[in-house]
Amino acid sequence: MANICHTFSTNAPREKIMAALTTLEGLQGWWTETTTGNPAKGGTLTFRFGDNGGFDMVVKESSDGFVLWEVTEGPEDWVGTQLEFKVVDDNGQNRLMFRHIGWAEEEGFFHHCSTKWATFVLSMRDLVESGKGRPFPNDLKIEASGM
């Protein structure tokens, strides 16, 4: 199995980072503006990216400093994978540790998603530090034809 991993460290309060992961307004502020659903443990979140489709995820865990989602609908490569977000103390700062866990293999779509995750994780950092992220459809594009 392959995993995508990204991180950042920030002076932003832990509560701001957790709000970016556990509220619809927060998720809409860094990943995609068309996020709907229930961000509480046991809820289902729906993330849409216009004509590019999207994902449905069940919130498996949501506690202070830890969020875990499991993909239930979306591209075949994503279904059954998990997204893990941990906030840990980093010498007085807060460090977000992100993993997209359980990819079957490292092929083309894996590489695309790894790069896109980097842009969205940095979008989250921008949101918690400045109040403005770069969620879809205003995200940083990495492909000539769209996403």
C-alpha cells in the first residue's frame, strides 16, 4: 500500500486548525466550496469539484487534534482509502500531519493526487493563518486541462 503524506507548522491556534477540519465553513474555506454534509463523527461529508466529480467520506474519528475520514464513494482508486489529519505540538507551534492512507499503487493518478493534496494542505495553512484559503474552484491548477 502507498500513502500520501504532507505537513506544515504554524503559529495559528490548534482550535483554528480543528475548525478547518470539523466544520463545513472550514472545509469550504480550503478544499472545495461545494462541501456539504455532516462533519461530526459518524456523519458523511460530500466534496464536489464541478465537472471533475468528487468524493463521499464517512467521518470515522473526530476528536481534539485528530480527524479520520474513509472514502465511500468516488474514483475507484480512492474508495476504501482513509484521510488522516493530526495536530501535534511542535516546539510551541502547531504541526498538521496529513496522510492519505491505503492507495493500492503509485501510478499516474496517485502522483496527481499527491501534488493536489500539497496545494490543498497549503491552502488550509493559508486559511488558518490569514483567513483566506484557495479552495476549488479557485485552487492552484496543476494540469493544463483543469484540475
